[in-house]
Amino acid sequence: MKPISEGLAGQQASAGAWLRNARQQRGLHIAALAVMLKVPQAKLEALEADRWDDLPDATFARALATAVCRALKADPGPVLALLPRTHEREFDVRQGLNQPFREHGSPSDGRSLARLARPVVWGPLLLLGAAAAVYWIPAGWLPEHQAAEATTAASTASGTVTAASAPVDFVPAPLAAASAVPLPLVSAQLAASAPAPAPPPAPAPEASAPLQVRDVPPPPAATVPTAAAPAGQALRITASADTWVEVVDARGQALLSRLLRSGEQQDLAGMAPYKLR
């Protein structure tokens, strides 16, 4: 194969014809050259046909022609001389921007002071300063606050004492009443009458529900002597006040175990002697 002569470019009418003739001398198909250069075949056809409008721009055409010459192992200089040159744009800056330049940090600029005077800026700063002052202020500088706390504590303590003393004022009253009221009466047929235990205090009012007397353990019940009653005779118990009564006969059977209201009577039948609790 004959090498491509350097004067071939001067004999060709255009750069595209020179590239096509060089490729044909190498025996290389245009499709194979497109695969070798990894460019579309249509771009190579437009380059060889001098259709510059089908190419993106003159820079792309010159770069593609240089790549073809390297693939064909030819000098790209004569071909580039036949290609259209790119028109370099020149920036005209002789007139300048024609705008005054001002530094933002200059003392003559009052914009920074105007920004600081806005409530959006100094409002949060003022709140932060007040919060820091309240947090770091010594406790001794607030006598009024301490007096208010002392008053609150005293009122709370007095309220607690009153609430605690409520059962103390309430409990002795039923006990005194119970001591004044006679014990439950036993029927006349009994040999001895057994005194009933002191009645528990009445339920507390609804306002003092948490301090009801039923939550307080009842006082220990007094031991009631055994009522000596003839065997087979009935026992009648009359409650003069609200009281809890338990009656057990000689066989150990519980005949009664409940709360009797004031004035309530209860007849029992069992084996004497009876035990009242």
C-alpha cells in the first residue's frame, strides 16, 4: 500500500475530498472508521461531503478531522488548513461595568445599624437576656418571693393539720355518746345482762370522705361476760345505738354477726350460755 503523500492536500479541492481519498487508499470502509472512532457514520459522511451545517460547529469539525487523520496515520496539518476556522469571540471590557462599588462594611453605610434597630433582631436578644438574668439572679435578692413561699407553706401546713385533726374531733363524740347510752338490754328471763360493746363512730360526712371512720381501725372491743341463760330459751337483743354485735352460743355457732341499728331488736335461739362480742 502506498503511503499518503503530504502534497495530496494541495491537489484536492476540499478537506472532505482529501479525507475520503486517504480513507480509500487505506482500504478502510467508512462504517469501520466510524466504529473505530466511536462516532456516528452520518458525521463522517457529512465531513467527507463538506456539509459543515450538518456538524455541530467548526470546532467539532476540526476535532473530527484530526481524529480521522490520526486513524489513517496522516498529517492533520494540511487538512486543518482547508477547514473553516472558528471565530473567537472577544470580550469588550474597555467601558467597564460603569457601576459604583461600595463596601458593605464601610462606616458610612448605615444599613447595619438599621438592621439592628429592627424588633426582629433585638426582641429575641432581650428575651434571652431576661431569661439569663432570672436564672442567674441570687436567691437572696428576692425577699418577696421567699415571703410568698413561706406563706404558702404555712397555709399548706395549717390545712394539713386541720385535715388531720378532723378525725380527732370527730371520733371522741361517738365514744362519749356511747358511754352515756346504756348497753343493749337482755331479756328479763336471762340471769345476767351482758353489756354491749361501744358502738363505732358514725360514717364521716361526704365532704371528708377520704377521712371516713371506717378506714380507721376500730378500738378493741371489751370482753363481754357470758350471758347465763337457761338452755333452750330465746335471746332478745335491743340496740340502743348503732353497733356491731356478734353472738355465739355454747356450741360455738355464730347466731348473729352484723351491724344493728339504733332501736333494732333481734331474737335469737340457741344453746346457752351465749357470748356477746
